[in-house]
Amino acid sequence: MDGRPEVKHDKLNTMLREEKIDEANALLATGVKAEFSGTDFRAVHLFGLHTEGLDFSNSYFRLADLRGLDFRTCNLEGASLHAARITGCYFPKELSPDEIMMSVRHGTRMRYR
């Protein structure tokens, strides 16, 4: 990999791309390890995903539907939210509102302070 986010084709990522959020949540509940770091989630609808403790570092969420997700316990270091729908989201307290909005508006990668 050359550092760019990639579309991953494991079972869990495939479920998310097919918008099978309930099935993905059930699989996560079994303890399956989620491999989301460096993932391209461009235009993927993740509304309803149980996100506790997931690693989304260096992931790309351009135009993704993230409404209502709770990222407070997630790693979002280096993730980009360009034009993502983030209404009702919780973010880690280490991320400033300015950092989040710069990412949504301009696609910058988020950095923790």
C-alpha cells in the first residue's frame, strides 16, 4: 500500500459497502477484528454502525453518511471527512470543532491536539 486509503474486501467491509449495517453490527458483536485503518469509505452509508473502540485512522469518508455515529472511543487520527454528513455525531474530545470542520469543508486530515 502506498499510504492512500483503500477499498477493502473482507467480509465486514463488504457488508458496510452493501449497507448491511445490522449484519455488520452483529458480526462486530461476536468479537471479529475490524480492519478499518486506512480504509476508503467514500460515499458509504454507515448510519447506525456500532463504532465503540474502532480504529478509523487514516481513513477517507468523502460524502459518507456518518449521521449519529459515536466516535468518542475511536481513533480518527489522519482521517478525512470531506463533505461527509456528520449531523449528530460525537467526536473524541481531543479533536477541536475547527479541526473537524476543516476536514468536512476542505478534506484535511484530522489531527489530535
